[in-house]
Amino acid sequence: MIALGVILIILGLLVASLKFLLWIGIVLLIVGLVLNLVPIGGTRRRVW
């Protein structure tokens, strides 16, 4: 999810007409980081 967010941010920056991809990428990046750092369903941290 983090990689997808980075790809969408890069695409949004490269193509000026696709600004919505930039915002979707930022949201995916933040959600991916939160899901990776916050343990869900237990105390064990998931490492991908």
C-alpha cells in the first residue's frame, strides 16, 4: 500500500492533469504507514 501510494504521488506530480492521483497517493501513503506502525488485533508488529 505504501509503494502504491508513492507511485500515485509520482504520477500525480509528473502529469499535471492528474492532481487527484497525487491526493489519493498521499492518503494511501499515510494509511499504509499507520497500518504498518500500529499493531492491529494484537501487540505483535507486522513486518512485511
